[in-house]
Amino acid sequence: MANGVTLESLRQSLIRQEDTIIFSLIERARFPTNSPTYNESYVSTPTFSGSLVHFVVKETEALQAKAGRYANPEEHPFFPDNLPPSVVPPYNFTEVLHPPAASININKDIWDMYFKKLLQLFAAPGDDGIYASTAASDLVCLQALSRRIHYGKLVAEVKFRESPEEYEPAIRAKDRDALMKLLTFESVEEAVKKRVAKKAMVFGQEVTLNNDDNKGKYKVDPSVVSRLYGDWIIPLTKLVQVEYLLRRLD
Ligand SMILES: O=C(O)C(=O)C[C@]1(C(=O)O)C=C[C@@H](O)C=C1
């Protein structure tokens, strides 16, 4: 494969990204749900009105755009409209993806999934007033999830290059179901779900000098992490793969 990218190397990266995602969930779980962070009338300035989390993500993305973050094809902003240009020298990222990939950004779905489904599964109900830090940890979670899910573009490219003759008829027929079948490896998905639960146990345990303390107490419920992957993260990664493949022959 050109550029040294293989399905195996991409899977290794997805495995490493599990660590980032699980640590980000553990950090967010330090805070209770803190619902005022998501109140649409919390911030009102002459140039912005909306929730605190929206404000923090939008303003942070503007700064990171200036620092060149979104010149990297692996990064996708949640609020792409009116982002300022980069002020840093351009880096020549190797082009692995087919150019229409750039039009795929499912962060809106990721945003909705995170706030409507995921958050209440791992943040305890309550309000401690620490809203700015809560929003900052939400941003870290969202960026880690977005990076992982959009990695589907690379995974799909490699799968296509490995067997174009299998994918081309389904792409031409715009047959989403056939593409979904071709790109699915159930045994890999099962391994991912088991591994992330195990990582949540290891990373989220209380570490004490007395081995017997806190047995079975985790900072984020391992079965919830497994469910986040099985019900949302993997399906959205597969959705990105289908979207990418549908444009692969454009
Ligand atoms: O490893 C792959 O082949 C992927 O496409 C990644 C992934 C995942 O999201 O973890 C998605 C679809 C496959 O069924 C297995 C795993």
C-alpha cells in the first residue's frame, strides 16, 4: 500500500485512540452532568448566543484553526462555518484520501449522539458549578470521538485499494447495504468492544497502595464504554466508511 498505510497500521491507530477516548471519558466523569453548561441561553454576547459548551467549542476551534489544526485531513471542526485561516506555515500532509473525502464531516451527528445519548450514561446526575471545566472536558471527548470516527475515511480507502473489484459494483449501484456488508468484520468489532471494557477497568481503577481496596469500583463503567463503542462509535465509523466509498469513484 502506498504511503505505508495498511489496514493493520490503521487498526493499531484505532487501538491507541481507544486509550485517548477512555481517558477523556474518565476526565469528563470527574464532573456531574452540570446541565447549565448545555442551557441554550447561558451565554449572551453581542456576537454569540447559545450554550456554554457551544461557546467553548466554537471559540477553541477558531484558535486551533489559526494554529493549523484543520489543515490536517484527520481533523474535523464541529463549527466549520467562518473559521479563521491558519496563520502558521503549511505542512505538506501526504495525500492518502480521494479528494471528495474533504466534504464528509458528520460532527453534527457526533455532537447529537454525545449530548443526547452518551453523556448521561457516564456522568453522574448533579451540579457542582464547575461549568467551564466541564465544557472543556466535553470538547476533549468530542475531538477524540470525531477523530476516531472520521478515521473511517482512511480505513475505507485502504479497504478499497485492497480489493477495488469487490467494491466498485456496489459503489456504482450506490448500494449502501452491500458496502456495509463488505466493510464489516464482526470478529474485529467484538474484539474492540471487549478490549475497551478491559481498558476501562485498568485505566479507571482506583490505584491505592493496598491492593484490596476499591475492588470493582471504576471511574467509568466498563460495560458503558463497551456499549458506547458497540451502539455508537463503531456504527458511526462505518457510516463514514460508506459515505467515503460512495464518493470513491467520483
Ligand atoms: O477494523 C476495521 O476494519 C474497521 O473498519 C473499524 C471497525 C471499528 O469501527 O472498530 C469498523 C468496522 C468493522 O466491522 C470493524 C471495526
